Amino acid sequence: MIHFNDNSELAIVDTIFSPSLSVFLDAFPDALLLVDDQGMMRMVNLAAQKLTGYTHEQLLGKSIDLLIPARYRARHRHYEKAYFKDPRKRTMRNGRSFALLKQDQQEISVDIDLRPITISDQSFALVNINIANQQFQVEQELQEIEERLLLAKQAAGLGIFDLDLQHQIIYQDERMSEFWGEQSTRSCTYETFFSAIHPKDRALYQAALNKAIDPTGDGEFTIEVRVIQARSGSEKWINSIGRVHFIEGVANRVIGIAQDITKQKMLEKALQNFRSEEESLFKQQVAIHTASAIAHELNQPLTAISAYSEVALNILENNPNQRSKIKESLQNCVTQAQRAGDSLHELIASLHKADAHIENLDLNEIILDASHAVRSNGFSDFHQILQLESNLPTVSANRVQIKKAVINLLRNAVEAMSSANVTNSAITITVNTIAKEKLALVTIEDRGPGINPQIVHHIFDPFFTTKSTGIGMGLSISRALIEANGGQLWIDPHSTTGAKFYFTLPFTS
Ligand code: ADP
């Protein structure tokens, strides 16, 4: 017979540990253990096996210690003795849970009810185990969140700080105090903490903190400062982000995270250096191009002036009476000098932003203008075939720049033909419309020797020239001018009849 010593709920008539008692206990949904006064488990039901993860055989006859985490065992033995001295029903809940060690060594929180039972004059305790429901779950979830946070913190290399504004003490985790150098321990005065900041950044740090603790503000604290590492003297860039906690409108704490951004800062600096180097290289290029463009403009007239001067000197020496010829040569010198001046003026105008204004131009008119300029500048030895489309829509471009590009192309054509002694020097200029693309297409084709396929890919390179007095900037400047006006300039590399250049310009939209 089983007596519940408090004479309560159940009385079971049976012989000690009969199979029917075991069936009876198995039917209970709660985990039940029958423990003798020596702490040995004498019966375990199915729910207990399921809860602990042990089999019936693994538990039966074993000490209850098996289910108690090692750190609680001594204390448990003390309770056990006390219990069997005064066995009575006990409910151990009320917010106090026990740790149960499962077979997989995981600990779970449980509530325990103890009920004294006497079977054949022997004292037992019937232990009813329930998972400490909500609390256990909450604890589990909290633990998981904590673990996830820890992982995230580790992965991001974050340090954590908690600044107690009332007592001016800062608490930091290991990573944070590592950022802050050797002088800053896990908890230290704000003064010590502050002294590690680079002197040039201290005012910034304090200003960010003052702003954050201002009760009328948003309580956000964010700052990037350099921290001096006391021992090595090196600097670390640290980014701190925090939030201020107010109590009754007064800033009480700032809790936040910090990150070492030294590498990022160094990369930024390297990029900045690279950019300024690139910029100065670009400026250098602009200076070279400008100087070359000026040389390009002066080269022609200076060569001519030198030639006319030599002629004049020659006449003076050999036929000093031929005054008209001397005058003619000197007159040519004057014309060339004026031409040089005009070219420079135009060049400066085209380089000057304010003058580079865009207008609606009649491209046919520009072509005629440019060809006239070429002739009047001493390159009149060519025959011109014009195929200009009538009613050509206007193009939006800068007059001076387009005219300059056309003059360069025509001048090159004349020079190529005269150096090759082409007898019937003719330049065909065609202007027509590429309607679909809303562009005007200009073709300038000469009857000269054309361009050697081996060098054709280099002719637009700055300083590329095959001429003894050339500078090699004409085509590169012309291309830049056309492109600055939204068009393109290229050469037909397969032309067999001479050089054939094309350029486009967009129509006024
Ligand atoms: P430069 O006239 O000072 O040489 P350019 O940039 O105007 O500089 O021309 C570069 C080179 O392209 C010339 O030296 C020449 O070899 C070639 N070139 C340009 N235009 C023609 C052309 N119409 N016919 C043959 N070769 C040309």
C-alpha cells in the first residue's frame, strides 16, 4: 500500500514497485521521479525520461545528482537530508526555479513539487518536475539575444561604453578600453578617458557630448576622434555612436558603441592624396596643352616672318635699290605678325569660359568663313569643291571654336598637298544632315598623299607630327574643340584618295 503521508489525493494499494505502479506513473503527463532517502531514483516515468533525455535504465538506481548541475549538488544534499527529517508536501515555485541537468548536459530551469510517500514502511519522495514555463522561455530567449548581440558585436569589432554623467565615470568593455589605449581601464574617470583623446579633437568631442546631453536635443551622440595610445604614441581613429538617457529631463547616462575606423581613415587619406595628385597632373596637362596651343598658333607666322625677313635682308645686301621688293617683304612680315596677334587673341577668347558661349550657327556659313580665313592667311594654294546642303538646320555651338577646328583641318590638307607637290590641289568639303541622329555631318577630303596606315592611329595624339616645323597639336586641339561642342571628329583610316576627315555637331534642339 502506498500512503501519501499528508493523507491526501491518492492511496494506491499495491506491493512495492509493482508493474501497475509504473504504468500508473507513466500515465502522468508531468515528469515524476520516485527518490529514496539516500537520493537514489527508484522509479521514473515516461515524461521524466523524455524531459531529461535519459532512458529508464540510465536513471533507475542512480543518484539524483545525475540531474543536478555539479555546482548545486552539495547544497542539494543538504536539502535532501533536511527534507527526509521532516517529510511533507512542498511546492517549490514562487519565482524560484531549479536547474536541471539534461543528458545532453544542457541546463533547463524547472519547478519542483515534493510529496512524501511511504511504501512498505520505507520513505520516498515523489518529485514532480515541471519546466519553469514562461520564465524559462524568457530566459532562453534573452540568452539567445545576448549571444546574438555578442556575436554581432564581435563580428563588427565594436566596443561598448556606458558613461555615468552624474559620477563622471565611464564603464567600458574589453574592446572599448583596448581602443582607448592603456591608460583607460574597464572603468575609469571621465577625465582619464578624455585625456586619451587627441588634443586637437578634444573640443570636438566635448561639443558633441554637450549637444547630445542637451535636454532640448535628440539625445544622439556621434563623433569621430583620434585616440592616442599612451605606450606607443600611435593614433587610432575611433567612431563613437551613443544615446543619452534622461531622468526627469536631466541627462543621466550615455550608452553607446565605438568602432576602430583607422584603416578606413587611412584609405580615405590615400584616396584624397591620389585625387590631389591626379588633379595636379590634370592641371599640368592643361598647362602643357595651353602652352602647346599657343606655340601651335605662333609657329606658322613666326616661320613666315623669319622667311620674309631673310628675303628682305637678302635684297638689302644684293639689290638695295629694289625698294618695292624690300617693302613687300616687310609688309608680309607685318601681316604675319598681325596674324599671330589675331590668332592668339582668338585662342584666348576660345579658352576663356565667358566667351565660349553657345549660339545657333549656320554651319555652311562657318565653313565659308574658315576657308576664307585660311586663304587670307597665306594658304590659298588650293581649289575648293563645296557640297553644302541647303536649308541645313542650325547647330548649337561656339563659333570661334568650330571655325578654329575647320581652319586646322583645311590648313593640314593644304600643307599635305603642297608638300607632296600635288598639282591639282583640291579640297572637297561636304556638309549634310544625319537626320536620324539629329546631327550635321561635315566631310573634309583632300587629294594629298593621305596618311600612312602605320601612323593613322596616332595622328590625334598630342605632339604627334611628321612635319619638320610641326608641333603636333592641331588635330588634338581640333578634336577637343569639336567634342566640347557635343560632336565628334575622326578620320577615315581606309581612304585611298587622300586624307578624309569627318566631324559631327548636334542640331539645335
Ligand atoms: P602638325 O600639323 O603640327 O603636325 P597635327 O596634329 O595637325 O599637327 O597633325 C598631326 C599629323 O597628322 C601631321 O604631322 C601629319 O602627319 C598628319 N596629318 C594631319 N592632317 C593630314 C592630312 N590632311 N594629310 C596627311 N597627313 C595629315
